[in-house]
Amino acid sequence: MGRVTERRRVVRIRNGAAGVRPDTLVAEEPLEIRLNGKPLAITMRTPGDDFALAVGFLVSEGVLGAASDVQAVTYCEGATEDGSNTYNVVNVQLAAGVPVPDITLERNVYTTSSCGLCGKASLDAVRTATRFPGIAADPVRVPVEVITELPDRLRAAQKVFDRTGGLHAAGLFTAQGELLDLREDVGRHNAVDKIIGRAFQAGRLPLTGAVLLVSGRASFELVQKAVMAGIPLLAAVSAPSSLAVDLALESGMTLVGFLRGPDMNIYAGEERITL
């Protein structure tokens, strides 16, 4: 397993004076995800929670819905030509009887905001693929005071960010503001996949009544992942995209953006935020 951080030489200039010192950087390595031994996707990630990242990604893709769908998750031996294990290739083996999707077709039908699809086709694909379509009926209510405290609670728990300043974070909270889980990664989508994957492994999907907070913006991709995991409320410290708002409205999710101090914008599902 690769390290979460690495040390590099840096020339630091402060007040016009230069000095050489080591600096702590967040590690970034590729992870290839295979399904039943066939390559599915490659993502650049911070090593750690790789199995959770892989299964969380497959939940987001609509392949997995319950922990019983998975027979095994393993690192692939002989991932390099010399037979050594890089710990950068993970295979998810489906349980007997679980249908194997046409991988090429699946990834052209729906996936992330970078797949080239947009508008109604993307919205329809997520709506028809999710295993947990009951978000609109989720009765959770969250006091506005709780929502405004979440960024500080997330930031206080970011241990690797304190050392590197180069990570995104995703935090899963209860409606009362209790931090259930936090993951950090160079990719905000990876951090969310790790959160969802860990919940999947623990048999806690759908994440009814939960609040997901992300440290960056709310893209279509992140709203999609929250919908696929059954999360009724997604908050972000930065802006959402127009398609993210459309998907939140379509699915009945509450979407909060620009969550900074006592201020926020509610783009969908305002009835869940109680004043």
C-alpha cells in the first residue's frame, strides 16, 4: 500500500530570503478498478481505503446495491511485467448470480460529468439506475444551526490536510451533526466514493437520514453519487453546477451550496432545512 504523504525538497522564499527544506505532499497514484477481472476504470487517488473506493465507485455506477453482491475484493497480484504487486490494481469479484453489466455500454449510458453526456439523458439514466429511489420521501429535517457548524467540524477532522494543504474531504453526518465518517483524497469524487464504499461494506446503504458535506463544489457527479447511495442532503462549501441542481430537483434531494459560516444557498429541497 502506498503512503498517504511523501516528502519532497522545496526551495521556500519568505520575505525575500530563500531556504531549502523538505515539504510534505499528498501522495497521488493511479488506481485501476477491475470488475470480475476485466478493466473498468482508472482514477488518480490518494492511496488508502482502496477497496472502499472500488466498491463505492461501483455503487455510484449502479452495479452494486448490497454487500451480498460482492464475493471478494482483492489487489491483483502480478500487476507489473515482473510480477510484483503495485497495490494499484483492485479487482471486485461479483457474487454468483449478480448480473455483470456490459461495461462499455454502462459507461457510455451514464457515469460522471466527464463522460460527455449532459442534460436529460444523464438525469434519466441516474433515475432509472439507482437502487434506492426513495430520497424524495426521506423525512429527515436538519436545523439550520447544525448545517452551519458542519464545515468547521469537517475541517477539524482533516488530519492529512493539516500536513499537506492539498486534499479534498467528504464527511458523513447525522441530522444532529454527529460526524459518522470522513475521508480525504486528492479527488473529491474519490473521497465520496470512499465514504459510500465504507457504508456499503458495513451494510448501511441506503444512507437514509444522512447528510453529506464536501469541501469543494457540488458537481453533477457528486450529486449522482449521493443519489445512488440514497443520501437525502448534500452540502458543499462552494458552488453547484446547473446540472447538479437539476438532478437534485429531479430526485427530491436537498442541495446546499456556498455553505460558509452562517450563510448558505439552498438550491433544492429547502423543506428539509428548518429555521
